[in-house]
Amino acid sequence: MFDIAIIGAGPAGASAALFAAKAGKKTVVIDSDKGMTKRAWVENHYGVTEISGPDLIETGKSQAKKFGAEVLEDAATNVEKTEGGFKIETENKGTLEAKHVIFATGISVDLAEKLGVNTKPGTEPRIKTVLDANADGRTNVAGAWAAGTCAGVSVHTIITAGDGAKVAINVISELNGERYVDHDVLKPKE
């Protein structure tokens, strides 16, 4: 069983996976490769001069893999609540289980809605419906979280990436039973 399953590997999902895996949590990301960032050109992401959306996504997935996240190139087709967490069915790779699930599904809310996650009207242009999550990323379904555009934050990659990190920190903190902080320090020059 995974500690955290993340559905979506755009900036929010990959950022959540990076933080979760780096914290030592058994992490899986399920990516259907259909996110809107795949069509983006990005020049407004702090720390990056310019990058194509596909390259940004690949970099994010590579960072998460570096710390042990498993990335499944597949589509999640169903999520069900179980006694110990969630059962997630995929199109081609079968079923997996996780204690917590983070929806980082961009403009798509259907999968979370089928689980019983409440929705509300979106405020971003062309985003009609978002998942109703609190400031921590919690939804009305215990153990189900939302990050990024599907949680109602701005579609800009820098904002969704930060939101994914924030939600992951909150999930990690809940799993640990205390507030988790990930702060690296500059390594001395050799």
C-alpha cells in the first residue's frame, strides 16, 4: 500500500510527489499525459528563464523519481474509499491502494466527484467547476485532498506547483502526527 497516491503529474501533482517522496513516504503518481501544461510555453515560472510545458512536466516527474516516487503512465478510472484509505483503478496497470489520495487533475473533477468530493463554481476564466477543498487542501472525504487548478487555484504553473507542495506538506504532517518541514541547506563548497 502506498502512503500517498497522486492523480495527475502536472506542476501540482509532480510537486506534491517530489515533497512526499523526499519525506520518505511511499508515493505513486498516476499520469494520463493529458494535462493542459503539455500545451504551454512558460516564461513566468520563478527560477526558470523559459521552458516548454512538456519539458517542465518531465523535469518535475524526474525530480519526484529521484527521491523514489513511482510514476505510472496511465489513466486513473475510479477511486473508492476503503477501510484503510483508497482503492484506485487504472486503465492499464490494474488497481493500487493508498492511505491518502491527492487529486491534481487540472480542469477535470469527474473522478473526485464520483468519489463523493464536493464541488463548487470555479473563479478562473473557463474553469467552471472545482473541488471544494479548504486552505490545507482537505476535501469533505477524509483522506482525499485537492491541489492545483482542480482545487480552485490559478492555472499558472508556479502557483499550482506551490499549491501541490503545500498540500503534500499537509498530508505528510498528518501521516507523521506533527508538522513537517522540508528545508535543505546550502552544501559547503569543496
